[in-house]
Amino acid sequence: MIKGITFIRPVHSPAHFEELVSFFSALGFEPGRGWDQPPTREGAASRGRPFLAPLANLEFVDGALPTLNTDLLIEVTALDAVHHVARQWLEAKTGAAKTLITAIADTHWKSRLFTAEPVPGFSVAFWEWQDPLRGKAIALAGDLSAADMSFAIVVARWNAVITERLLQGALDALLRSGAKRHQIEIAHVPGSWEIPAAARQLAETHRFDAIVTLGCLIRGETAHYEAIYNEVARGIGQSQQETGIPHSFGVLTCETLEQALDRAGLKSGNKGFEAAAAAIEMTSLHRKIDGKPPEPRA
Ligand code: RBF
């Protein structure tokens, strides 16, 4: 079974190695599992830092080839944003970005492309199909850009050690995805029990694209835990359905405080961050379902 393609690029100095790792990290590549091999009797030390992409192609071409100074082509979405990040990185590192990055130009295969040279002698091309549906399954899906979206976050004070961390996670997700501070309102409520009523009132103002709900119920410390939990979940769901405004669910239900801490950023990610990301995605999907017809496809 074929599993993947590894494209090895030898690097000629430790400094170039560090710079390439920094460049590809800055562009948001997913790092793979790196390795460091100490010197052995057979040879010098070596190290590797893989970067992963969701898709790889080994492509044979017969006919017109792009006139490029590299055979490393990286397909991206949001080429302009990638160009911006690459340019900023080059400017910060070398102060002379202009000579090391080309402008974005059309190719002969209905796409746009630029090349960058993060270290001398190593060039890489980034390109994007002009037809955004090219190569994608035809499906409606929300994006994760929160620019021009407004959110209300309802956060319970009960178990504040946890819920404050969830709140920080949620704000981190919203702000890093392009939401503006003035488009985020935070409502504190005493406990999780109060979340649905506040969420509903906020949704009914129609000032927000989505509501993020954050709370923490701990079974060991909560009498009638199931009853409270069911009602909170039902109330949030009902508010979402009856107002038509997406509500994301970030109310933790945990056996112990330790488990709650893990889910608030210690071990298993931050559920506040995830809830906010879900709110962004659902807002985007909501707009797509509701909004404009899809662009005609070429
Ligand atoms: N609120 C929470 O958000 N998490 C809890 O674990 C929690 N445990 C509670 C346990 C008891 C026995 C009581 C009476 C309340 C608890 N609450 C908890 C607070 C609840 O959500 C609500 O704020 C208060 O009951 C006031 O309506």
C-alpha cells in the first residue's frame, strides 16, 4: 500500500536549516515528527524536520512546463495571505524581501503563483487555483475566518479556575481568526444553570452572529448533576433552534477537577478554543446556506 511521498531536500548549513524550519513554520505548515541523529561511527550527526501537507502529488508532465527556478510547488488556498506572510518573514530575516520573492502572477494553467527564496539557492513556488472549487469535493463547509463576525460569550463563574481558562481559549480562537475585540461581548453568569437564559436573551437581540457558551459541571461536586446538565444542554440547544442563531457548546461535564483542568488547556486542548472555532465555522456555514448562490464554476 502506498502511504505517502517524502521529498528530501539536503540543507547546506545549520543556519539554513534553522531558517527553512522557521520559514515553513511561519507559513503554517504542520510539523511532522522531527529526528536528531547524534554522530555515529559511520558518519556525522544529522537531523530532519518534516513538514506535512494534506495532499502530495508525484506528477509527470509531458509538454509545456511552468518556467520556474524550482521543482517544489506548494498548492495553497489564500495565496495572497501566504504571499504576505512569506514577504514579512523575508523582510524580518533579510531586510531585502524584494529580490527574494516574486509578485503573484498568472500561470498558463488557470492559477496564480509566486516564488520565494528563503535561503540562498533554495526556491519554492506557492500557487493557487483560480477556481476555488477546483480539486475540492463539492460541499458546503464553513470557513474559519471570523473577520466581520460578532460573538457573545456566556461564561459561568462557578468553577472559575476552569471557566476562565475556557474563556481565554475562546478569545484566543476568535481574535486569532480575525474577530475584532469590539465585536465580542462577554456575559458572566453565576453558574452553568444560568447559561441558557442569558444565551437566549443575547441571541434574541440579533446583535450577534453566534453565541459561545462556557461552563463547567463536575460530577463529584454537583448534586443532581445529571438533572442540571440535561437542562443546560437542552436550554442551549433550544435557544439555538428557536432563535436560528448558532450556539456552540462549551460546557464541560467532568468526573473530577483534574479532568476538567485537562480539558481547559492542560492536556486535551482547550474546549473553549474549540467551542469558539465551532461558532466561527457555523456562522460561516450559516451565511453560505442562507446567502448568495455559489459562484458559477468554470
Ligand atoms: N454550576 C456550575 O456551573 N458547575 C457546577 O459544578 C455546579 N455545581 C452546583 C452544585 C450545587 C449543589 C448547586 C446548588 C449549584 C451548582 N452550580 C454549579 C450552580 C448552578 O449552576 C447555579 O448557578 C445555582 O444553582 C444558582 O441558580
